[in-house]
Amino acid sequence: MISILKILAVDDDSAVRDSISHSLRSNSMECVEASDPSEARRLLLGPEAMGFDLILLDVLMPGMSGWEFLSELRAEGNDTPVIFLTGL
């Protein structure tokens, strides 16, 4: 049985999210998008939390950096692997 990877893409730029999502879906992966850390937090830790195999996380986002967000996730016990995306 082949398992489909479920990936959370967190980026405040909708064009970047669309591009990531399209690429992942074209390669038989499931992609859920979040436009900011608050939305991602709900998807990861909220009452209707979804399990993900990987998080693609933007470094520079308004309100909270990707580094800060990852620090909070780890403090909550979430150990989902993360790949950072950055234009830096």
C-alpha cells in the first residue's frame, strides 16, 4: 500500500503557496495551505488538527517568523519535520 505524503505549506504569499501546492499535487502529494502561523497552528494543534508528514515553512511572515513559529511548535511537542523556505 502506497502512502500519500501530506504536506502543510505555510507562506504569506499566495502565489508562492499556489506554486508549491500545484507542484506537490502534480507529484501525487496532498498539500494543505496556510497563509500565516495562526492558521497553521489551528491545522497542527487545534481541535480539528490534521497530521502532516512535512511542513514547508516560510521564514519571513508578518507577526511571527518561521523560526519563532517552529520554536512554539517544538515547545508544544510537535516534532513534524520542517523545511524552511526563504527569499533571503
